[in-house]
Amino acid sequence: MTEMIGFADFFLDRFGIFLSALFVFIGVMSFIYALSTVREKGHRLELYIMLLLIVGSGVGVALTNNLLIMFIFWELSTLAIWRTVGYYREQDKIDASSFTFLINFAAAAVMLVGLIMLYLDNGTFNFFEITVFNNTAVIFILIGILAKSVTIPMHVWLVPAYNAVPSAIGGSLAGIAENLGVVLFLRLFTNGNYFDPTFFTTVAWIAVASSIIMGGAALLSNNLRTLLAYSTISQVGFILLGFAVGGQFGVAGGMLYILAHALAKSGLFYGVGMIEDATGKDDLSGLCCLLKVSPTLGVLMALLFGSIVGFFPMIGFWAKLWVIVSAVEYTAALGIGAIIAAVFTLLYNARFYHELFFAKQLTRLPKAKRPGYAGLTIVFILALVSLLLGIFFYLPHTYITGSGGY
Amino acid sequence: MQSMELYGLELYYWVLLLPIACGLLGFLINKLRSYFDFLAFVGTLYFAVHIFVRTRTEVVSEVIGTIAGIDFRIFLDGMAGFILLFIAIFAFLIWLYSLRSMSRVPRERVYYLYLTLTLSAANGVVVAGNLVFLLIFWNVLVFSLYGLFQVSRTGMDSSHAARKAVTIIGVSDYVLMLGIVLLFVQIGNVNFPVEHKILFTSPWLTASFILMLVGGLAKLGTMPLHTWIPESAKVVPASTLAFIPGSLDKLLGVYFLFRISYHIFDISSFMPLRILLMVIGAVTIVVMAIAALLQKDAQRLLAFSTVSQAGYMVLGLGTGMPIAIAGALFHMLNNTLFKSILFLSTGAVESRTKTTELDALGGLGAKMPFTLFSFFVAALAISGVPPLNGFFSKWMIYQGLIEMGNEFSLWFIFLICAMFGSILTLAYSMKLVHAVFLGERAKKFNKVREARFELVVPSFLFAVACIVFGIFARELPLGQLIIPSLSFPVGEIGFWIPGLATILIIVGLIIGLVIFLLGTAARPRTSSVFVGGEVLGDEEGRMTGDNFYSSLRSFGMLDKTLNFSEGGAFDFYNYLRGAAAGFAAVFKNVINRLVVVMYQSIGKLIRSLGTLTSFLHTGELYNYVGWVFIGGIVILLLLVF
């Protein structure tokens, strides 16, 4: 048996660099947005420290090749999520943060058992050298992955968490913390050492089911943040689907999807945060016609919604196309499932956008301030990056696929 | 494979990039917008003419990049050049029309941005020579459609129509995407035209063709994916209607169907698919024409009519006979011409009268002679009255159906449907002409003048094109545009000789006119209206055209069926939304609820365990000593055994 942890247990590959660059970018955006919007004085320092922890743990998970180090960063991020969700010290938010922490922690504990079983079988924590996979260990680790990367049936913590978290951190939550699970999946199971078609088929179907079911739930939700939460669960399903079916298109598609979803969802989170700040409402039934209040925000959010739905000039199009190609390559039925999930995505996003920015069902407009320029700038940058990456998508694509090895 | 450079950039880059670049600049620099837009539309027309001329003699095929095994390939043949040219012509004339009709409406800036974006994307669809590459531009069209439909007529809210359009087109785009991906996975890179046409040898190939067909039919707007067109007709300005559902979607839809049916697959080898296409076409023709007959709003009537005409194109493509395919393409061209006239002229009328309700209009012919002329020509052409262009293209489709008799014994059903549809078309066109331009004029319209120059000129040019394309059908549109762009020979076209027929018709008309002037017109019968002693004003006695054929409603179950369909009973969109909401309710309230309840019960279980153990903590010293004692014994026993 080799040592469990060494200082040299970090490595740089294209996936790691790509992911850590993305995480740091999302983190910086989150930080600037937090600076400009979190007015409350009291314990603001805590917020920034926790934000740094989220970004740092994301980078750590992306760059290590040691499962134990990965687990430590994993738990750090759980800790940071727990603190940020309960940042506003109101009872319901504290409850939400405890709930979040409990589920994440319990799943991580189960995962740790699985990791230790792998260690005992293989004598190493380095996931390149792990070749013996015990079925029980795999299932235990999968539970941890599903909980962190909110997928049915471990997704329940996300709705209360999104409802409680400050919108500045919400972007990082959507863009960084929720990707840790799929990153572990990519590192441990897709690196060529594990062959079990039943496992991958099962995970692919879980991902598709999660995507469809939560797309349906999003279609019926009225609360802005609940809707975003369901949407996130639905989109993470696509990432997991890409990684699970693998192949040339699957892995690249999953990576592109992480990129597209992180950019778009954090932008949407800030947009929703600005809408809440401007109108004081957090429910679709009380909101309408916001295009009159801020056309700029309307256009930017249209681009971000377009990226989530997968319309061409946005990077989301390529991500979705690649994942669907990989799914159809695997089995046509899986591809049909992915298309149904995509249709749900279109339906709930069309409804969301329509009711926010158009829909004249209210007799008078809600009172609204204009959103601040700092927030608008952040959303603008995120939308612009999504757009440019969509047009010049061969840049990230070439970078990802040049990585070899996988 | 020759280079097509002009001014330092390949021609296809010009038509792709110029419109959107100018559109963006115009959007940002509002003061110079009209100059940029001029550059965009005139420039695109210029380059499209160049491409058209070049593609008469040469074929351009160039791979501009390969990513993940997908060729991003440009392919320009005669067909593409022809479609590109007409897209540019229509865009240019629509822009000319919009200059007046859309000036100073709210969101005017956005309108032009999306117009240019639509133009770029449409050019992209035609330029692309690979299905995945084509899918990109196809996708942009959804985006631009949503934006364009948000620009409503003054005082109306078009956001619901926009959402409906984007949902139907978006969903069908996903279906198309699945079809393309399915084909890609089976046979690899799908560059078209393929060298050896794909035959329907496996069910998966058939499935991918049908999925792609759905995408093309939704774009073309045939039943049952048409419902966004009538929905938008009342709230979207005439220029948008004439551009998107009226002309552009027909061009692109037929282009795409033609490519997949004859350049990638070969449906003439597979009878069931041909019958499927023909059934869709025939049903669309008849049902939508009946629906058009009973409309009370001019734009809505035209919307149903445009769906009905799309049926002819699908019918023609479905026959698999070269002559009918050429006829379908010709009908596509003709339909874009006369449907643009009808939409734009209705818009011109609306610019003066502020309404398109047939009930309110009437008798405007004397006031708006130029509009009447174009409108009348278009109405005759759409009904297939010789010698106009609509007659000739329908004739070719009929001939194809008759030729099909050798292979398929039930061909006459389709022929009857097509001819019956033609009669219905004549009926609703005449209703429209009568209701808007003939009959008695309402008093408030006595001061109406001819519409502005910019609003009349595009329709007038189109009307001239309708006449020319009809009389010189063999020489001009067929000989120069359509037959050279087909990759197969088209047999002899019937015994119809347009030139001679025109002369005979003109002679006939003159004789008729002479008889009319000598006979009836000299002795009109006048009588005064008497109703219960009340003196009726002009307004009360006014006959409007909107009740033409309303007796049809009492025909069998037609009335109920129509009321049903007005209520959205046959609307694919409603079914889609209903099904989605139903499934979503199950997902959210049953499955998601179950998972949440599972977690809650785990929580309750833990809590009750805690409550149980809390009974052990009584706070009395003797109890604790007792527990320690019992525990010690248990440990001792464990150690011993």
C-alpha cells in the first residue's frame, strides 16, 4: 500500500485546467456581484470567505488525482454551502441550510465508505491506478455524486437551498459547487478503467429521468428560485448523461455542457436576483411586462435562456447537440428521452421568459426600480461570453478534445 | 471547384455576414440605421444575383472546417442560387415596404435587427451543404422568429402568438435535430447531395427521414403544425406576415423537403412515404381552404390560405414525378409572389382604414385602384385562373398526379382534392376581393386615398411578375430558374401553350366586354328599399362581404367542427401544452412528492428514535448507575464469548 496522501497528488490536464479556469471565472463574477449587491453590514466577511472556499474547493477537486484529497475539498464545499445558504439568519433559511448540510453530509459519509472500500481493494487513492471496482463501493460513491450534483433521488436539498441563498452566491452554487459530483464521475468512472455497461446504462437513464421529471416540475413552478432550482436539476441531468454514455461526443458534450450551464445559470441567477431587488417580488404571478422596466436585462436574459434551451448562437446549442449525438449513439431510446427533456426545457423556459417579460395579465405594472449597472454588467459579460463561445465554439472544443488519454 | 471571391471575400460569406453585420451596426448607431439597412438589403441582393449567375454554370462545394467529424461545408448549386436570389428579392421588397409601414412604431429598431438576422440565417440554410451545418442556421431562425413576432401591430399584444410560434417551431426543430442526429449516427457525415442516394433499407433510416420531414413540414406550415400562423395573423404587422409565413418559410421549407427527399434520400423508391406526403398535402389543401372561406378577418383568411397553398407543394413533392416536383417548386415561387401581394395589399388597406375586419371594409376599389389591380391579379393567380402563373404550376402538379396513375391506382382521389381545393381557393379569393374592394363603401372611408407609394410599389412589381411568369411560364421561370436547378430531366409539359392561350383569353374578354356594354350594363335595374315604412340610411343597407358562404356553416357537422377548431380543439400547440402540463403534474406532484415524503419519513424515523432514547435519560442517578451496570455485564459477556 502506498501513502494515502502525498503533496504531489495534484496534476494538470486539459480537463482540470478548463474546469478550474471556468470555476475561477464564475467565482470572480460572483464576487463582483456580491460586492455590488450585498448591502447588509454584519457578517459580510463570512460571505466572502465562503465564496472563496467554494471556488477553492472547486479548483481543488478539478486538479487532484487523489480521491481522499478530492473528498476533503468536497467536504469543504459542503461546509461553504451550509454557511452561505444560512447566511441570512432567518429561521426558515437556517432550516434550509441544515437540511442542505444534512443531506450532503450524509451522502458524503456514504461515499467515504465507498472510497475506503476502493482503497482497501486497490491499495491506492489515485484514480488512475484504481482498477478493481467493488459493486457496493461503486453504488456508495454514486450516492455521493448524485447528492452533490443534484440528481433524482438525491436532489431535494436544492429547492430550499436556492430559496435561501443570497443571489450573489447562488451563481457560484449553480456554476461551481453542483459540478463537483459530475467531475468526480468523469475522473473516476470515465477514465477507461471501469467497464460495466449496466452501470453506465443505469446512470444514463437516471440522468434522463431526472432531466425529464424536473423539467416537468419546472414547468409548473411559479416561484422564481424554485424554478431555477428545478431547471438546474434538469440541466445537470444532461451533463451526467453525456459523461455516462461517454465516447467522443459524450465527454466533450458533458464538458461543454458544464461550461454552458455554468455561464447561463449563474447569469440567470443574477438576473433573477436583480428582478427580486427591483420589484420586491419573487413569484411569477406577481410579475409581468418587465421588458418595459429594463429592456437591457430582457435582451441579456433572452440570450441566457437561449443558451439553456440550446439555440444556436449560444454555446448551449453545441453542448446539447453533442450530448444528444452521444445519447443516440448509445441507444436511440436514450436519444428520444434526451429530446423529450429538451422539449420540456424549451417549454418551461418559454413560459418563464414570457411571463417575466411580457404577459399582460396584471392590471397594473408592478412597481420597480431600474436594476443597477454593476449587476447588469456582470450579466452582460456572462451573456457575451456564452455568445462568443457559441460562435467560436471550436476554441473550447479543440481544447477539450485535445486532451487525449480519455 | 472555383473560388467565388468578390471584394476580397467569398460570395457566400458576403450573403451570410453582410445582413447581420449591417443590422447590428444599424441597431447600435440608430441615426445611421437607414443607411446600414439599405446596405444590408441592397448589398445582399447584389451578391445574391452574383451567386445566381455563377451557379448557372458552376457548382461550389467547399469544406470550411471539420470539427468532430462534422464537415462545415458550403454547397452552392443551381437550386441554392435560385432560392438565394428569391430570398434576397423578397427581403429587399419587404424592407422597402417596411420603410413606410413600420416607421415610428414601437420597437422599430428591434424589427430591423431581427429582419437582418432572419435574412442572414435564411441565407445560411441555403448555403449550407451539410445537415448539421444547416441545423445551426435553422436554429437561428427560431430565435429571430421570436424577436420578429414580438414587434406587434400598434395597440396589440403579440407576445402570446410569439410564444406559440416559438414553441411549435422549436419543438419541431428538436424533432428535426433528432432525425439529423439519427442519420449522422448511422451513416456518418451527411453532406448533400449524396453520391448514392440513401434507400429506406432499415426502419431507423425511415425513422430519421420522417423526423426530418416533421421539421420541414413545420417550417412550411402544413397541418397539423400550422396553428401558429392564423394565431399570429391578427397581431403581427403585414410585412412580417408576408415575409415569414408568406414567403420565406415556403422557400426554405420546400427547399429543405426537396433536398432531403431527392438529394439525400430518394422517396420515389418508397411508396408509403410518398402516399404519406400526398395525404398530408391533400388534407391540408381542402381543410384549410374551407377554414379560409369562413374567416371574417382579411389577414386571418390569408393565413389559412397560405397554409392551404403549402399543401399543393407537399402534394407535388410527394408524387415523386419530375414534372410535379418542378410544379411544386414553381408553385412555391408563385405562392410567395401572390401571397406577398395579398398580405402587403391588405396591409396597405389597413394603413388607410386601420382595420382588416371584412365586415367594416368594402368598396375601396375606386379609391385605391393600384392596390386593387395588384390584389385582383394575385387573387386570380392564386385561384389558378389562366393565363396567370398559379394556373401553370397547378397544372403541372395535376399532370404529375395523372402520370402517377401507372404506379398508384388511387391517384384520382388526390387529383380531385387538389382540384376541389382550387375551386375553394377561387371562392375565398373572390370573397376577399368583393369584401375589401367591391360592394358598398362605408361612409367613414369616403376620404380614403391610395396608400403611400412605398406600400404600393412592392405589390405592383409582384403583380407584374405574376402576369409575366404566367404568360412566359415555359421560357422564364421554368426554363431559366426551375428546370436548370433540378438535377433530373423534366418530361414534356402537357399541351398547354401559355402564349396562344393568353391571346385567346384576351380576345374572349374583349368579346365579353362588348356584349356586357351593349347588353346588361345599358339597362341596370334600380328599385328603392322599403322596410316597414322606415327610411333606411346608406349604412344600414350596406352589404358587406364577410357573410359570403356563411350558409356553409349549416352544412352537416361543419358548424360544430369549426367552432371546435376556433376553440383550439385541433390545435397541436394546445395538445402539446396539455400533455406537457399533465405529465409535469404527475412528475411534480407524484414522483417528486414521493421522494420528498421519503426524506421526511426518514427524518421522522430518526426523530422518533431520538425520542425513544430520550426516555432512557431520566436524569436520576440510580437509573444511570443501573445502565452502567447492565452495560458492563453486556461487555463482559461479549468479551467472554
